[in-house]
Amino acid sequence: MFHRLNKVVSIIFSLALIIALVLLDQFTKIAAIKHLMNQDDYILIPGVLQLHYLENTGAAFSILEGKQIIFAIITPILLIALLYILIRMPQNKKYTALNYIIVFIIAGAIGNYIDRITNNYVVDFIYFSLINFPVFNVADCYVTVSVILLFILIIFYYKDEDLEEIKQRLKIKK
């Protein structure tokens, strides 16, 4: 009984965090539209970091530019899979970081999906001019940092038996 209640509380907390993260992403995009669209770039650190409004019709680095139908199909499938994983994850301290990673990936996917559905493009506005890095947004940060942390966890933290436990919980066959 206590374990089940703990799981329900964890899922409710995760969903609340996803909503908060999506709202933060959408707030920053609304601010970018209001203050950056049709304006000169806003220099935060000269030669390093600036705010630059961009409408991206592709994925990261403008991959699949203009292929909105692909995103409209793939994103909900990905979200359903991630929500399933989040719900089925073992409920102990060892997997807390993994749960947060999944929450941030879900929030990032939803944030950009909202843009794609409502605008047919994603609002990007953060530009590292020092290395001429592609313009990105807060949702992109959620996904990118989470995927990097996921790789680090898998390589350096989780052992084979931990990954096996996750597979069993998710009912994935070898």
C-alpha cells in the first residue's frame, strides 16, 4: 500500500514538474517573440552569447527542415513511450536521476511540439556566437542536457544488473 502511494505521489510530482518546465519554456518563447522578433540581436556577453530570434522549421541544427508531418507523428509516439517508461521505472533512489532525465526530455519534447503544432515552426533565440553554435531554445536545453546526462549515467553509474532491472520493469525482452 505505501509503495503504491509513494509511486502515485512520484508520478503526480513528475507531471507537475513537466507542466512547470513546459510553462517556463513557453514563457521564454513568448518573451522572445515579443522582444526579439524583427529586432536587432540582444548582446548578453559580447562575442560570446546573444539573443537572436529564429523560426526553425526543422529539428536540432535544422535537420528535416520543413518536414512538420514527421514531427507531428513521431513526437506523440515518443511521448507515450517516455510516459510509459516514467510510470514503470523502479521507485528507489538509484533511479531518481533517470526519472528526472525522463521528465526533462518529456518537457522539452512537449515544449517544441506546442510550437510545431501552433506555429509550424519552433521559436529559437539563444545563440553562442563564440563558437557559431546553432540557435536554440530552453526546450532544446532540456533535451540536450538530459541526453548527455543519460549517456553519462549509463556509462559511469548504472551497472548491467541495474539496466537489467529496468528492462524487466519495462517488460523488454532480450
